[in-house]
Amino acid sequence: MNEQAVINLVIEASRFVFDEALKTDVAMKGKADFVTAVDLKISGFLKERLGEITPDIGFMSEEEEGELAPRRWILDPIDGTTNLVYDFRLSSVSLAYFDGKRVTFGVIYNPYTKELFVGKRGEGVRYNGRLLPKAPDRDPADCLIEFGAGSTKKQYTEEHFAIAKDVFLECLDLRRMCSSALAIAYVAAGKLNGYFERAIKPWDYAAATLMLEECGGVASDWQGKPVPYDKPSSYVCGTPKAYRVLMDSIRRHHT
Ligand code: LIP
């Protein structure tokens, strides 16, 4: 696989974020669940262009139904669609390569800040070209934690906020970036230290989890099991100390 060609395609696809006509063409997939023509355009563009350069690799995307090939690209064309709709300028394109057993390559690009994360299994993560060191394993009192609540998952409000309250009291502070891919990549880069959310999808975390693990972080579902790449899951991650605090709080409140 020509990895640089794949990275270039992700960056090229992200230009649609700046197309006002596409951005304001918004539909609802469900209550509080937006999809814009940007999501669809990026998904269609990458499906076609990845199909040309890697015809033997299947394609799974947030905006694409269908059979799952064992070896596949896993794409979130826009992670942070609500942010995009509100022009909050914090979204990313997230692409992972799943080899049938695990994710071995991933690219996350934030077109607003031009932040580029490229992760390769066993070879670490490059952030804007620079190899990231191991993420610092801060004491919980010094940890910044992304609180993922998901505006479409209000049924989990009690649980989410009970966990968040414990974490807020034990850690330095909470953040709500609302782009899971970027938040997890930020944990890898040491800009955040942990993240939890009751129900997200493989395209939200596939590329970023590889990056997190390469930087010494830990990720699992809320039972402590490895996250799946073919169905939705609960998700918790962090550097080791932050992960333990998050899991303790989840065990106290998750029913
Ligand atoms: C969203 C995530 C967000 C999470 C939502 C949703 P989308 O992805 O990035 O952080 O809270 O549940 O999954 O729909 O914007 O790609």
C-alpha cells in the first residue's frame, strides 16, 4: 500500500469542509443526528479514490451501508458533524486500515488547524511529521478528560453525568470536544489524558485507538474488553492511571 498516497487523499478530501453550499446542505438521520453533504461527499470521494489505489481492500464508512469485507478501510468522513453544522471548527476526517484482525494504519486530519496524525502499528505516531513520544502518565489530579455524552444518546444521561461528576472531582477538569477521533488522538499526543462514552461506532475510534496504543495508552469497552471493529461499543481510554480512574467510576455507575 502506498501510505503517502492514502494520506494525501485524506487531506484532499477534507477540502469539502470549506464548501459553504455542502456545509449548509444538512439532513437529519434521527433526533439531533445530523448528516451534511460534506459527510456524503467525503465518503463518496474516498470510496472511489481508495478503490482505485487499493482495489483489494473493502470499505466501511459512517455513511455507507453494506457487507463488511474482512480487510477494510474504516472511515468517518466527518467526525464532529454537529461541530461542522454549527461552524464550531473542530472536526476531523478519520481513516483506519483494518487487516482482518486489527487496525495497522490510521490517518486523522483536522482541516481547520491542519493537524495531521499518522499512526502505524509498531512504528508509532507522527503528529505533523514529528514522532510522538510516549504519552505522559499523569496522576489523576493532573488529568484532563474528554467527556463524551453524545447528543443522540440522551437515554444514558444519568449514567454519563454520574461518571462525569466523579471524574470531575478526581481529575483536573473535563472537556467536551465532541469529535471522538480527535479526542483519542489528543490523548495519544498528551494534550488530553482520557476519554469515555457509552455508545460510539468503530469509525469514531478505529484510527485513533491505534495511535493511542502506540503512545502507551489503554482502550477498552466499559467491561474492560477489547473494542470491536464491526459494531457499536462503549468506549473508555486513557494513559494507564487515567484509564484506571475512569474504569473505577464506570464500574460504580454503569448498569
Ligand atoms: C460523533 C463523535 C462524538 C460523539 C458522538 C458521535 P459523528 O461522531 O465524534 O464525539 O460524542 O456520539 O459519534 O457522528 O460526528 O461522526
